[in-house]
Amino acid sequence: MFGFSSKILVTNIFLQINNNLLSTILGRFYSKAEVGIYTQSNKWTAMGFSLIGGMVNSVAQPVLAEVSNDNERQQNVLRKMLRFTAFLSFPAMFGLALISEEFIIITITEKWAACIPVLQALCLWGAFVPVTNLYSNLILSKGKSDIYMWNTIALSLLQLGVMLAAHPYGLQTMILLFVLINVGWLGVWQYFVWKLTGLSVWKAMKDILPFALIAAATMIATYYITMSIGNRYLMLGAKILTAAAIYTFAMWISHAAIFREVIAYIRRKSPV
């Protein structure tokens, strides 16, 4: 028990390092204005994926631990959670990227307009964070805190090396590399999940990619549908409503099981 707890403690230390790594490096090599651009963008991104992650994490760890002795059953539970996570995360974070211009200018004024491309890039990473958290919960439910710890340490060291090497190339390059590293590292988590449960990359992609592709197509369609609107407030509202309508219709017409389950759950909870 002590060994498990100590590894979690070390992991949490490195998670904090990961969370503050980019802002620390930016503070060392860039101006306060550029650090502020990243900080503002990261704040909104983190609020988005933390909300979704909190919903998933509150049930993931106990449920996955409950079925940890039955690989087949645990894999089925994990896949259902993957679909639910992707169903929420991709439209939410891609949607935030879609409305980033209107959102930033309306909430924190046009002087922060430089945040827009940074926020858009970070939203791509943010869409995958709840999936990564779900995988890490699965690993912990198997009692493999050592895998969780070394994975986190390796990611921290990789990010540190790449960020230090890339700092002469500008803020946008560093943000892009940060996103690519963290999204790509999902493959490492997937490898260990496969070793522990037998969940193949193909099965995981079948659970995740449909929602990611539909969400991306929804945001692209919404962008072109609303691009002629001149008023920022109207544009913001139109983008949200249009994207929600298109995504909901796509879920309905594709007979997405998780969508129907969510609707059925809402109906059961709604007062008659």
C-alpha cells in the first residue's frame, strides 16, 4: 500500500511539473505579454477539459476497479466510457476552438486577440485530455501505479527537452510541439491499456474517431454557415446553436448508441 501511495505522490509531483512546465519555460525566454497570451489561452482550455474530465473521473475509477478482475468485462466498461468521453469531449473542445475569436474578444477584449490561435491549438490537445485521464484511471484500477508514474515522468522529460530545444523558434512553434507531443503520447497510454486489458488500437479508434470526425465536420460546416454574420454577439450565438443542432442531428441519424442512452437517461431524470 505504501509503495502504491508513494508512486502516486511522485506522479502527482510530475503532473504539477507538467502543468507548469510550458509557462515556466516561456517565462524564462519570452516577454510577459507572450506568457500572458499562453496563460489566458491555457486557462480557458483547462476549464473546458476539466469540466468533462471531472464528470468522467468521478465514476471511472470506482467502476473500473470494481471489474478489474475480469478483463473482458472491464474492456467492455472501458469502451463504453471511451465512447461517452469522446461524445462529450470532442464537440465541446472543438466547439471552443470554433467560437474562440468571438469568445476572447467579448470576454477579455480585443487586446487579447493574440490568444485566439493559441487557444485554438490548445483545444485540440484539450479534446484528448479526458481520454488520457480515462486511460490513466484504468491503469490505476489495475494497481499499476509504477506504469502511471514512469509514463508521467517520461512525458515530463520529453516535453522539457523539446521545449528547451524549440524556444528559439517562437511561441506558436512551442505550442504546436506541446500539442503534438501530448496528443501523440496517447499512443503510449494506449499501448499499456492494450497490455493490461487487450483493448486494441483498432477498437479504441472505432470508439473515439467517429465522434472526433463528426465533431470536426460539424465545426467546419458551422463556420461556413455562419461566416457572413457581422455582429460578434450574433455570431457567437449562431455558432453555438448551429453546431449543437448539426451535432445532435448527426448523432441521431447515425444511430449512435451512447447518444440514445444519454437521451433516455435525461428523460428518466426529468420530472413528469
